[in-house]
Amino acid sequence: MRADETGRLEGVLPDLGKRIFKAFDISVEVGPAFPWKRLFVMMDNGQLDVIAGAFHTEERKEKYGFSLPVMTEEIAVFIPRAMTAKPGSLTDLAGLNGIKPFGASYGAEFDRLAAEFLSIEAPPFDDFETYMGLLIDGKADYLVMPRRYGQETIEAMDAQDHVEALSWPAAVNTLHFMFSRASPCIQLLDDFNETLDQLISAGQAESLLEAYTVKKLAR
């Protein structure tokens, strides 16, 4: 889920969200791209109603409302191609210096293993290219982020000769719509889920994913 070259938010979840809110006769206004930490502050203050595409965690569940799962997202570990000893698991990353996007959480199991075995920093940058640049410049040994966005970032930076994704997943999470409990929109969550379930059952999420995959391959 990234903004396209016109600055519009595109992706399976944004498109589904727009369809559902349109059915409720509610207009959707897309806000600017901010780091995750700032988005959470805005959610807490009711300045932001819904995030289209958030991982479910127990900590977040205590504070926000979650939709049904829409799709899965694989989290990958990206390393410099020059690295000779390729890590085969999360624990193999012990002793290396890692980074991840600011505010990113990849589930309880990943967070537990990371806290116990790994050294991962989350510098507060606004774009994936900056994180990938740190990896390319040798300022980090590995980068943990969603595989899809990482691959797109590598292609956008023409960095295929410098960075690779390890084949095994660091985590596999489900993506949801996340609702602010400080927003009136939280009252729509049950109806939202009912409509979302109908769209998913009708194959619309799968169709959108296929359409965006074809669009990406055609670029």
C-alpha cells in the first residue's frame, strides 16, 4: 500500500476501504504519509479515523478497533549481496546490526525474539528508500520490513545488484483496517466488518491484488 506517482494512495486495502465507506455514503480523505509513531498519536487523539493496512498485535488490540483480516503480509530480511554468510534464521542475525522502519511491529513472536537475541534500531525516517540506503551504504547489516515493499524499494532504487531478500520469512502477519477509538467511525466497525466480509467472500480482495500485481509487472 503505497502512494503512486500522482501522490494518491493505492492498494488493496485503500481500494476496499473506499468502496465500503462509499456504500455508507461517507467520503474518504487521505492524509499525508507520516511515520508510524506519529500516526498512532493522531489515532489516539482522534485526528485520524482509520489506517488502511496495519498488523494486528495484542498491544494494539487494547487501544484500537480492528477489522477482519484482509490479506497476509510476509516480513523479510534484506541483506547486502556482498554478505558471504547468509543467515538462515532470525537467531543467525545475533551479533549483527539491524534496522527496521520506525514504529514497525511484526507480531509478538518476532518482537520477543528480537528483544531476546537481536540488535535492531528503528531510526525515525519517513521513507523506505532511506532505510534501504543505510543498508546499501554499509551502515546496517540487515533490514527487516515487508517483503513486497522492500522489493518495490529495491526496484525503485535500481539496487538489485546491491541488496537481496533472504528466502525465509521473518514473520507472516495479517493486514487489517485499524480504527481509532477516539473517532466516531469506531461505531461503524461492526457494519464495516459485515460489508468487508461480503467483499472478501465475493473475491474482490483477490481481484484487486491480481490487478495490482499485473499493474506492477507492466511498469
